[in-house]
Amino acid sequence: MFSYRVLCVVLYAAFASAFVAFPASLSSAEEKPKPQVLFTDVNIFDGTSDTLAEGMSVLVEGNLIKKVAKGDIEARDDAKVIDGGGRTLMPGLIDSHVHFNIVIEGGLDKIEASRWDRIAAVAAHSARDWFMDGFTTVRGMGGMGNGIKMTVDEGLLVGPRIYPSGSYISQTSGHGDILLGSQRDPQSSNLVRLGVAQLADGEDAVRAAVRKNFAEGASQIKIMIGGGISSEKGPLFAAQYTDGEISAAVEEAAMRDTYVAAHVYQDAHVRRALELGVKSIEHGQFISEETAILLREKGVFISPYTNGLTPEALLHPVYGKAGTPQNIKSLEFQEDSKNFVDVMKKVKPKMVFAVDVVNLTGEDARKNRDFEKFAFARFFGNLQALRSMTSVAGELAALTGQNNPYPGKLGVIEDGALADILIVDGNPLEDITVIGGNPKFFDAEPRGEGIKTIRVIMKDGKIYKNTLN
Ligand SMILES: [Zn+2]
């Protein structure tokens, strides 16, 4: 009894002192000011404007942009000052279509044959490589849950903010049916077991697949509703998923306050997606003017890669190889997408920048990204390219609603926005090469990690690269 009482007293004392200590430590946390970084003498591309705002300063406090103003801004004495020397300050770039878990070179067979540690290690490399190119945010369009994202957010791995979709969801014999001929049971597939792909047939199975992705940290959902170029089982002409199956995914995503993105090319399939409530059209290059108008009216985003529209696309190590199934599909793609640029320029829907690197790593992935920047700007102009890489992509990120893993404004330089910032040599509104655009594609010279003219990379208020001082 006595010992019980002593124990109670000891416990009580510990409890009480914890309570006394708690408010004290709270108030000291409140008193500790958030670090400040002051950028001076910069010309700002704010994510939307067609001209640079000259002679500006930007004050970052903690992970937010506290103030943007002309001339000087007052900061605390302990603020770190970075003199931009008249260079351009702009939002961090956003690639709205990545697949870090399916970039291993050699095609899907090679990835299917890879163990998890190889897949994860290559994905970690990609996260860092995209980031050092100035991509402070990426949207995973299928193939990864939140594992890499968590590792980056914890500071263990250098990489961008990641909006994961979880596994991509496909019907059997759809674009995401990655089973090899010998694998009749989905569970015999490495990529299915690892959660890179899910095969789901029927409304209930689609619902379960969506829920599984949310359980693995998806911020939005990716489904395949038409054929693709890299896949062999989904011909480009064929529709995939019934209205009921697509609606099931859309309803499940809406219950999570977020949205469905759909892989789709054909005009009729895009229209069906729009009518069923899909909010992001992945690719969509066969879209007609009428459908593009509907897309704009519904405020739906389109996320096209443009390198596939160029003659240089046939330099691609896989798609360019004459006579392969991917090459035949690439030629079909080029024929069917020939009105795309004109339609986009005329209708002006919300278009994001989306490189869609698959089966490419290291230098090859860099060449793909650099040429995509160049091609996009050549087709649509530098301003549209820059908006698509920043403010428009930031709007798309915000479609994740209460499911947004990074609440706050992305892709803009303004008071209160998340502090994802680049400083670059030169003016990207006039010269897209200053952010890495390269007129050469797979014939480009290897360049190593990072882009030299991107001098400062800040994400969430933290500086990861600074070659100014
Ligand atoms: Zn893709």
C-alpha cells in the first residue's frame, strides 16, 4: 500500500512538472523567431506576368514568402541576405507528370525484373536529379505511394515536393496492364506486388483500388482510360473502362476532396472523361477544338508532353527504333496529334508542363527534360511555358483540396506563398535555355547534375543550392 502511494506521489510529481514545463517550452518556441532570408536586387517573374518586375526584394520567413516589394525591405539583423545582382527570381518549377518508379531503362520487362531496392534507389536518384534541375514540385502520375515523398519531407533525401497518385489503375488489357505473357495472375507481377500498378476490373474493384491508393498516401488518383504508346496491350484506338468504372473512381476521389487524372489521347475519350468528372487530362493530344472548349469551360487541366509532337521525337532510344511496336504507335501519335498545338493556342485552356519521363534515367532523363522545356516553349512561347511550369501547375496542385499534402500556394511569387524560389542568370521570358531548355534532344551533350544558370534553389524556405555567395 505504502509503495503504491509513493508511486502515486512520484507519478503525480512527474505529471505536474511536465505540465509546468510544457507552457514554458511552448512560450520559448514562440519567442524563437523563424529564420529570414532576404533576396535583394532581383527582377521577378511572379508565375503569371508577361514582364519582369525590376529592382525588387523578397523576404522569406520560415517556409513562406513574407513580403515582395520594390527596392529595399526591412529584415531582422540575423536575416541571411542574398544579393541577386539583377538576376531573375522566379517560382520553383513544377513537372506535373512524373513516374519515378518506372524510369529504369530497358522497358517494362527490365523494371518487372528489378527488385524493390533497385527501383527505390533509382527513384531516389530521380527525385534528387529533378530537384537539382529546379523542379521543386512534381506530380507523380502513377507508380508511387508516399514513401519517397516522406523521405524527402523528413529531410533524409534531397528532392522535390511530391504529389503521389499511388499505383496507376488500369483495366486488364489496358495501358497499365504490365503483366508479361507468362504472368496470368496479377499477383505474379513484381510491379503489382510493389504497388506500382493495380489491375482493377469492375466498379467495386476500381473503388477498392482507389481506396488502396489513398491508404498509401495518394494526393490524387490516376486511371488509364485509353491506350498508350509505351504499352503493348492497349491499342491507341481502344477505349478503356466503362462509364460506371470511371464514375466510381471520380466519386471515391471526390469523397476525399480530391480529383481523378486520366491517361487518354482520343478526342471522344477525352470528352467522355470530361463528362464523367475527370479533372486532369493526361496527354490528350488528339483533342478537337470543340472538346478543348468544353475542357476550358469545365476548368479541367490538360497535361501534355510536347516532345512527342516534334520530328526530334524519333531520336528517342525506344520510340525512335524503326519497326518496334512503340515506333509504329509513335508515328500514329504524330499523325493524330497534328492539330494539337493550334487547338491549344486558339482555345487556351489550363495547360501544365508534363515531361512524362519513363524508361530513362540519368543523362537520358535530363535530355528528355531539357528538350521538353525547349519544345514546349517553341510551340507555345516562353511565357506560356513558364506559366505552365509554375502558376498553372500550382493551381492544379491545389485541386487536391483538403487532401493536399502541402497546403499553401505554389508556383507564384507573392506575399504568403510557399517559399519555393529559383534565381537564374538571364531572363527566361526571352531565353528558355537559362532554365535548362535545350534545342538538342537525345543528341545533346551530357551535362551532369544541375543547371549552371540556375544559381539558387530554395524549397520550403530552405536553400539547397547557392552559387552566388
Ligand atoms: Zn505517364
